[in-house]
Amino acid sequence: MSEKQRDELKYKEQRNNPGGALNNAWSQAHTGSPGRGCLLNSVSLAIVVVLLLIVRACTN
């Protein structure tokens, strides 16, 4: 399966399941693998920042 076909299937699944985009961003943020687009990188970075803020708030 080519990379283009894989991306098309991923986008089709995300349209059918809006939570799929969040799961994809979460897994990329957790594993540290770079995303394909700027939006995914931004969401991954935002998830990491929010988690750090939650940890800091809970430790104080």
C-alpha cells in the first residue's frame, strides 16, 4: 500500500470518526513521531503543553 493510499484511508476514517484525529495526534505526541502537516504538529504540541500544565497544577 502506497503512502498516498494510507493517507487517504486515514483521512476517510477521520471524517467518519472525528475522535480519530485526536487519537492520531495523541499517539504522535506520545511516541514523538513527527506529523505530516502543520495542524497535526500544532495539536500534538498543544496536547503536550496542556498535559504539562495539568501536572504542574496538580503538584502545587
